[in-house]
Amino acid sequence: MNKTIILLLFFISIIGNAQDLKIIRAQYPEAVKSSEAASKLEAELSRIDNSSKPVLLAYKGAVLTLKAKFAKKKGDKKEFFKEGVALIESAVSADASNVEIRYIRLSVQENSPKFLGYHKNIEEDKEFILKNYGSISSAELKETIKDFVMKSENFEQKEKIQFN
């Protein structure tokens, strides 16, 4: 009986995480556009910490960089950005072969002001996405990454054809 309850809780946890990830994936592109959407996603990710799945850590880091984008005070901008980058890099270190984490890092680096110096992995992540896009099993994630690639200035037209 005790094992049954533990298994049930385990599967509920997995289903909950999958549902959370689906919501987060849908909200992330919107969060880039507005402070309100970024705040909503930040609230969704508030319970994420270093013991969470690396992909969730990457999303939390990306949201912090967005929080920096929308912050009014220069000091807040710098602090949020540094914290966000640290979380993204931690996620990449924990799961470097995850296409979604690479997409998240690429999206942040592509949209970071040049003076911040967070651009060194653009080509690496772009190549990783080109090589591994076909292995993504989630239809929603594929569509999200495809939308990003089609709008990205870092992908050449001949590379974008692969996503059609």
C-alpha cells in the first residue's frame, strides 16, 4: 500500500512538471514582449531552485534577464542579468545536450545588448540546434524553436529552410 502511494505521488509529480513545462514554453515568447508577461512567468517559476530540472532553471534564468530588461534602476538591471546568466550557465553545465536549454541560452544571448558581453555561445548554440532539432519529440517545443529561428538574424535563409 505504501509503495502504491509513493508511486502515485511520483507520477502526479511527473505529470505536474510536464504540464508546468508546457505552460512555461507557451509563456516564454510572450514574456520577451512585455513586463506583465515576464512577471507572470516569473511567478510561475518562483519555486524553481538549483535542485530543479535544468531546463526549468534555464527558463528562470531567462526570465531574470527579462526582468533586467524591464527594470528601471541600473543596479537592478545589472543584478537581475548577472543572476539570470548564472542560472542559464548552470543549466547548460548540468545538461549540455538539451536542445531546449541551448535555445533558451541562444535567445538570451541574441537579445542581450552587446556591451554586456554575453554573446560567446551564439554560434555554438545555433549549430547545436541545427544538428539536433530533428530529435525533439515535443511538437510544442519544435514549433517554439521554429518560430524563434525564423525571426532570428543569426540563422541564414538556407538554414531556416530546414525548419519548414
